[in-house]
Amino acid sequence: MLQPKLQLLKRINTKDELKMKKLIYFTLMLFSGSLAHAQQVQANPELKNLINQSFSYFPRIKEAENNITTAQDRVDLTQLNRPTLAADGSYTYVKPKIVLPLEGKDFQFAPVHNVDASLDANYLLADFGRIKANVDRAKLDVQLAKDNVEYARTQLAYQVSNIYYNIVFYQKAISIQDSVLSFLNENKRVIESKLRNGDALRIDLLNVQASIDQETNRKADLQNSLQKQINLLAYTTGDTQTSGNNFDFDLALNNVESALTDAQANNIDFKLAQDRIKQAQADIAITKTSDNPSVNLHGSAGYKNGYVPNVGEVRFNYNAGVSLRVPIYDGGKTKQQVKLNENLVRQNQLAVETLNSNYKKDIEQALTDIQTNVERIKNTAGQIEEAQAAEQLASTRFLNGVGTNLEITNASTNIQRALLTRLQYQYQLCLAKVELARLTGYKYW
């Protein structure tokens, strides 16, 4: 009764070993071959579709995209330099009456009831670069908003990729767990048969049942974790179904310096850092324009009284002119503001250096994780082969009546544990590659 199960395990193990050997061979070739400067990322079409689907589904992306529209509206507002019109009206009652004796009569110089209604116009004729500096600064805000959208997409793509391969991991782990339970249940039936024939002890049946209960609980934990990942997939993409069953994410490996160069050119964090430097530099330019003169055209037309000799008569009046404003002294505020903005530029430049240092560390760690997990996968091959040989020997001894149930149960459990260990390393290798792709800034979707 155990032979079909053993043959099935052999086929599973042989298939997994072939995949593992191909993975080791491919990775070693990458390490030993010449390191290409341009990285290439391989991701399956389903993962790409889920990532692009999340871009249109996840609310955070829509929020970031709306910030682009808001920033562009600020540019349009800053560029506006049109004449302004304003209507003005007033009434003032003045006492005492302003009169002077003239040729024996009282002559009134100002009315008691003062009325004034006018339409006032004003236009900035020249500001010597002030508007242009503010427009340039507003355009940098638009670019920052666009880069923030790319940042949100990159983070979401990384999250979806992790969820996707978490699902693959838990599905594979549950499959291995099912094979464990299948084997234990088959072993239980053999023991029950031997127990009826007097060839086994009840303690053997109790032990195998305890193992079945333990593995059932472990499967329940895996199913719970799988469902949580499916919930996260629905949260980010609106979808709950995936067909992926392999850790098929791959990329060409560079050395640390080449990978860091790629990150500096492609990773959105570096673009955002440069955006902040440009914004601080633009703030300096704006501050310096505050000392520039400005020329305004102004005019007014309307009706009012107060014209001698008949001060009570309301008459039409108008005026037009040019005004020049030249800042002379502001107590050193402009100079201090420029100094502050220069310090902000320097601070953002230092932030780029910190970013370089952090990314170099993270890239080194990702490459180390990749290399370590490749070596771990290689080492598990021997463990699986040894466990298979031990199980075959234990099965033969058990069927011939010279072995115990505990021996075969332990031997089978060791195989499944080795398979789970290899699966864990394959999973960690895949996630390390996803992390390296994120660090280097490649849009594999």
C-alpha cells in the first residue's frame, strides 16, 4: 500500500530537483559570466497584468494623480498677469462745512455730502523676473507630483509582487503538507490493519494519529496565511484569483557598483531627491527677485462731487498713470532668506549622499541574500536525496516486518521537511530578486 505513495514522492522529488538544478546552473552562470551593465528583469504576464490592474484600482494612485492636476492649476494661476478691474463707491458726510468769506459772501470749498463712484484698473507692466521665477518653481511642483505618482506605483508594484509570490509559496507549502497528511493517513491504515492482525501495537496508532493532528493544524495555519494574502491581493488589485505556481521572477545580476549606478539612474527615490534640490534652488531664485523693481499701469474713471466752484455738483472724472516701485532696504530679510534656502539646498544634497549610502547597503544585502539562498538550495539537494534513501530503507524494513512504524514516519517526515526547507529558500531567493529589482528601479511591469 505504501509503494504508490513512494513512487509519487519520487516523481515529485525528481521534478523539484530538476528545477532546482536548472536554477543553480542559471544563477552560477550569471555570477561567473561577464557582468552586463544593463539589467533585464523577467516577470510572468499574470504578475504584470495584476500590477497594471492595481494602478487603476488602488485609491492611493488616483489620489497621487490628482495632485498632478492640482500642481498644474497652480502653474496656470501663477502665470496669470492680466489687468484687474475694481468698482469703488463711497459716501462721506463732513461737518463743519468748509467755507470762507469771499467778497462779502461765504464760499464753500468742500461739500458736506461727499459721493464718489469709480472703476479702477491696474496692470503689472514689468516685474523683472518675479513672475517667471514663481512659474518655474510651480513647474517643479508639477514634476514632483508626477514623480510621486511613479513612486506610488513603484511601491504598489513591489507590494503586489510580494503578495503574488507569497500566495505561490503558501499554495506550494499546502501541497507539500497535503502529501505529508496523505502519507500519514496511508500509514495509519497500514497500522490499523496490522493492529487487527496482532502485528502492531496500539501505541503506534496513537503516535501516527498525533502526527496527523499536528500536521493538520500546520496546514490550517498555512491556509489562514494564504487567505490573508488573497485578501491583500483583493485590497490592492480587486482580484482574488491567481494561477501562478512558480517562483519565476528573475533578473540579470550586476556587481554592487553597477547596480548602484542603475539605481541612481532609474530609482524614483533618487529622482525625488533631485526634485527637492531643484525646488530649494528655485526658492533661492524667487527670494532674490524680491529686491527687483516693479512697474504698474493704473487708471480710474467715475463720478464724484467736490469740484469748485460748485462743490455739490457730481461730475465725471478720470485719471491714468504709471507707478514705479523700487525696494531699497528690508532690514536684511532677503539676505537671510537666501542664506536659509542655500542651507536647504545643501541639506537636500547631503540627503542624496545618505540615499547613496543606504541603497548601496541594501543592494549589497539583496545580492548576499540571492547568493546565500542559491547555496542553500544547492545544499538541500543532498538532504533530500539522503532522506529519500532513508525512507526507502525504512519502508522496506517495515513491509518485511523488521522495522517499526516510528522509523518510516520519521523518514517520511524528514523528506517533507527537506522539501519545505527548499521551498522556503526558493521563496526567499525570489523575494530577494524582487527587492533587487525595486532597488535598481526597473519597471518590470
